[in-house]
Amino acid sequence: MFSFGYDKRILYVILAIFVIMNIGSYLTSQDKLLNLVLTLPAVLIAITFHEFAHAYAADKLGDDTPRRQGRLNLNPLSHLDWVGSIMLVFAGFGWGKPVEINPRNFNRNRSMSASEAIVSFAGPAMNFILAIVFSVIIGITLIATNSYINITSYTMQIVTANQITAVVIQMLMVCVSVNLGLGIFNLIPLPPLDGSKIIRNFLPYNAKEWMDRNYQILYIIFIVIWITPIAGMIISPIISGAYEGILKLILNLFGRII
């Protein structure tokens, strides 16, 4: 879940800067242009399942708000935020349309804070599950086509005799990367990201009070981190490490690394 409380014109300016900075390289490089095309379905899948997971978890915990608002489905049009989607394509991290919940509707099997943390974690958890699923599909595809992945210190090269197979595997690899990017980004423990709601449940009362009192300050800190290279410096290495780690683990299990 991701909700901005400030003037969205700020987002549009940031979005325009990202697009302008990146569009030239996509137009002059066939590889980058192909990667952009392959990223679009990955973004649709990652955001749709992420937001659906929030809605599903809230519904199971007793809050029917997402159901009444038509969010309990896998229709991408119900879940996409076009600004967040474009950011995910060009910047590697982004967001979907926030799933609205009413914590007062949660059943009383646990505290409202714990239920909200569960709902918040459901989105990133779904992305991590999808990353594993797509990695397994990559392994199965490599076996079925007698193909391999050559992993060096800097690259992962698809070794196959069929160009269509190479494109399919590349698309699946992008799906792994995008899901990891969306999941990890949303775990940053700053509002308005999911991570802030998750960590709040585990904080002592005084820390929760401090977090609530300083919400706007923490929000501004997030905006500063987001619009500067700091976000990329922090998030990109984590995403890259997770991406390489999960693919190496799964592909080793399938014996598809050379």
C-alpha cells in the first residue's frame, strides 16, 4: 500500500525527470528497448498481485472495505497507479493504487496493530513468493529446452540455441527482478510504505507514539531519499543481491548453471 498526501504535481515533476533521464538510452539501445518491453508485463503482474494480497489479507481478517471497493480481484485496472507503474519500469521501484482498509473492522483474534501489520506484509510477501515461482519456472524452462545460464561476476548470460527461448527466459528473469524490487522497496520502514506499518506493530508504546507524532517528518525524509540518488544507492544493491542469490539457488537445484 502506498499513499501520497502531498500535491501530486510534485510526483509528476519527479516522474518527468526519471523518464527524460532514461528515455534516450532506451531509444538508442535495442537491448534496453527489449528490456523495457519485457518489463511491462512484469510490472502488471507484480503490482496486481501485490495489491490483491493486501485486499485478500484484509478481507480474511474481517475488513470488507477492499471487497466493497472492488479490489478483491486480479484485474490490473483495479490496482495500477500509473505514476507508480512508470516509476517501477524506469527506476526499478514503485507502487500500486493503495488498498484502503478500516482497522476497526478487523476481527478481535489479534490487536488492530498486528492485523494491520499482517495486511501490510501481505503485499511484499506475495512479491517474494512470485519471485520464487518465476525462478522455478525459469529452471523448468531451461531443462525443457536444454538451455543454461552462464553466471559471471557481472552478468547472467542465457545459453540456448533458440532465440524465442532466450526471450522467454529473459522475460521470466525480469519478472523475478521486478517482484523483488517492488517487495523490497515497500519494506522500507518509512511512511507511507508497508514497512512503516509492519515495524510499528513491534515497537514499544513510546516509540509508536513518537512515530505517530513525527509522521510528517518521517514522510519528508522518505520523499528526500526517494527523489535523490540515495534510494538507488540503498535499494539497488539489496535488489541485485537478492536477485542473484535466488536465481543461483534455484538454478543450482535444477543444475542449469555453467
